Amino acid sequence: MNFEFIHADLKTKQTELARPSQSHTVIFQMKSTCPFNFRFVCGLKSVLVCTASFLGLFIADLPAAEIPLNLLGNQFYSKTLVVDWKLPTNQIPTATRTFEVIPAKFSHAIVSNLMIWGGFTESNRIWTTDDGNKISSDTFVFRKNDNRQWLTVNPALGLAHLYNPILSSAMPEDVPDKPRAYTLAINILRQLNIPTNELILEGGKPRAWFYEGEMTRRNITRRNHMGVEFRRQLNGIPCVLERIHIDFESHEQITQFEINWRGLKPSKPYQVASTKQMTAWIKEGRARVQSLEGPMEARWIGAAGIKRLTIVGIEPRYTAATSFSNGEEVQAERLYPYAVLQADAELAPDDHETIWLFCPMIAEDLNKPSQAATSDFGFSVYPSTLREKQRRQMDAQ
């Protein structure tokens, strides 16, 4: 493949785009009121854990399968559960699609610019993995500085990851603020010929999530990095883990660039299940429940202990294109829609907790995204209304 080397002059001042209103949010928190964390943040800066096995995500010939909902949360099973719905019916779409995962197509500008930003040349390219396996000629892997800087691109899988840290102990300088980082990131999307028609929008412009870090040395505190992230939507429904993430550090240098953007082919439309059908699936154990283990204030409960479940919110999502199974990265053959349900769980007249369920939305290939549970494993609720009430009572004593 021949690459067109296009230099990206990030310092060039361009028309200031509208400032996004989104404030700092935990990485891959689906919504500010819905705490689903899919990635962890280091104390000083946002860093993706870099291990030798990470390269296998791009290189190995991995088995393909649907990513089931049973990889999300814990089992939730109770046939005797009473389920009510209290939300506007217009919050539930009438039809949606599945998406077949197909080979993606990357612009030549993506590889060429990532090589330039990381300072990589053809001499830095490697052809075998750490365990001696041959790397396919259509996958591009570069390493330098004793593997402290690297670039991996798999165009067919729609994946690219540049890790280009500043190898210096000096205090950071000229790290962009949120408005400047937004402008830089939008310009990068244009320079890489990345279309924005499938990005989540806000006010007609791509919505950004920001991840700001700072460091303190000798009583001097400075911003040491600014991360900007754009996320993908399919027919208006957010797609889990499909995103573009860019980190800037001193002098607006790009120290990390990650894109997960699979090639997808839409199916015919399928009718979305009614609330009655979703209720039946919940009772069959096809829904999963979020389980969060926080500090000591977390509370462990079981579905059998819930007297009444009231659904008060719904957010459609698409399943992720990858997951881990038995320590191996699994690529999905198809993405399925599911519903993130916010629910009030009544355990007693004066004992209520907010919980979150993951429920199928369509009957098509139902067993692939959601296999029915047969037992109630229980789950952890955090923050817990009961624990918070108990804490206040103890503080008042």
C-alpha cells in the first residue's frame, strides 16, 4: 500500500469552533446519570494500559462471535418479580437494526500522519510479534525507544493506536485547554479524512468528552495533559467502545491517538420489543444487572428480594465489537441493540434502590446477544440509598 504523507500543522490557527458544553466525564460513562465505566483513569493522566498482549488485539486471527449481554453485569433472575413501566412511550424507538461487522476502509492519511506524529519510519516497522508469530503485511506495527513508543494499525478491523509519550521529566508547558483541544481534534479529523456523520452530535456539532490531568511539583500545579474523545452512533444510538480518542500534552503534542471504527453493514429494520415483551425477558433472566463494588457503603442484594421494579428510564445502545473470553480477544460478527434501563427497586415500602439493567430490544437471534439465566447470583449497588441513610444516622449520633 502506498501512503500519501500529509503533514498536519496543528499550530495553525483556524476559525474557533463552538465550545462544547460537556464537562469532564469519566471515560466511557454512558451518561452523566448512568455510571457505566469501561475504562480506568490513572491518577496523573489518562493512559491506556500498554502490554505486549495488546498488540494481539490487532494482529491475531481471532474467533468471531456475537458479543453477548451476559458479559455485562451480573445475572438477574426472578419470575415472581412485578415490573412496572413509568416513562414516556416516545423514548422507545419503534424499529432498529443489527449491524454485520465487515472489513473497514482506512484513509491513507491515517497511517501516514500517525507515522509522522510518532516520528516513525519504515525502519521502525516490525514483522513478528513478541512470541514469534508473523505479522500480516496489511497490519502495520512500529516500535522504537525500547518499545516505549509504538504504533499499531489494522485497517481491516478499523483499529489504530499511537502511543507517543513525551520522554522528559520537565514540567509541562502549553498544554491546550478544552476549547483549544476541541479545535485541534476537529482539525485532526478533517486532516485524516475521518467522516463525522456518525459521531454523537450536540447542537449540530460533534460532541466531545474531555479528560484533563494535572501535576504538582515544588508547589507548582500545571495541566499536564488534555484528552478529547468523540463517540460513534448508529441511527442515533450510541455504539459501545466505538470512538476516537486523542491526548495532547506539552506544546500541543499528540501523545496518544486511538481509533476504534469497525466496518458495518446494516440489516433490515426489526421491530423493537414492547414493554410487555421486555418484562417477560427480564423475568426469563435475559436481562443483566449492573454490579458496582465501591467502598464499604456498597450494598449486596438479590433479584428475589425485590418486591417491585419500576422502569423509569431507557437508553438504547449497541453491543461492543470486541470482548474478552477466556483471556482471548473476541471479535464480533454482528452488533445488536440493547436497552440500558434505569429502575427503582422496591425491597420494602421504605427501602428503595436505583439499579441499572441491560435488556435485549429485538427478538431477532435472541439467544446470541442474551442467554437466559437460571439463578439469582445477586449484585452490588453503589451508591446505596440505604447505606447513605445509615451513614447520616451515624453522623447525627
